[in-house]
Amino acid sequence: MKNYETSKLIKSQDLNHHDTLFAGRLAEWIAEASFMGASDLYGKYGETDHLVAVEMHSMKYLGPSFNGDIIRFVSTGIQAGKTSLTVYTKALRNDTDVKIAECFVTFVCIDFDKQKIPHNIVIGEPETEEEKEIVEKFKKIRGK
């Protein structure tokens, strides 16, 4: 399974009244990181046929982050249907493996007329224990 990484710097305008990262800002960033990961898998950027998000599944906030932290987002495609693609994204604090959030986001591929079209993306089987756990977690969320 292929990973895509991006990062964001937490600035004072990203904080809530507790001086920690505002949950809404993190949700925005995790959606954006998931889209970039899905776009990387799809291999197209800003073209008329592209991906749109249709569902954020089970977003979990797991810990705080603070002004000056750098949040690293790691996105992994975990499931591909005929027109849909689900990406798992985790948010890691600074240069560590401390997970502050995780989320699954499902996208569909659309054409110029906003109609679903096949994307021809193939996701390989999970190889690592972490990948297997992520896929199983998603199956539980989806009730499968």
C-alpha cells in the first residue's frame, strides 16, 4: 500500500480557547491531506475528471497539539471500488509516531458533468500489521 505525506505548521490562529489545535482546523487539514493522498493514487490533479469527498468516517481526536508543532499527515489508500476510493489518514505530532488524530475518507471519481465514472485504481493487499489493522478497523466501522 502506498503512502502520501504532507505537513502543516500550527500557528496561533489555529488554536482554540485552550491553546491547543482547534478541532475544526484539524478536520479541514485531514480532509485536505486525504484528498491529496487520493489524488496521488489517482494520478490526476485539477482535471475535469477527478475525485470528490463523499464521506468522512469515524474521525477520532486522540491527543492535543500546540502552537509551533508540525503535524505530519500520512494518507494510505485502503479500499477501491469501481468509482469510489477510501483513504485512511493519520495525523502525527512533530517528528514522532504520536498519533493525534485519524480518519477514513471516501471519495468518488466524477467526470465533467459531475457523474460517477470508473477510476481503474487497484489497491494491493495489506502487507504490514499496521495496514492489516487499519483495513480491519474500517471494516468494523462499515459493519462488514
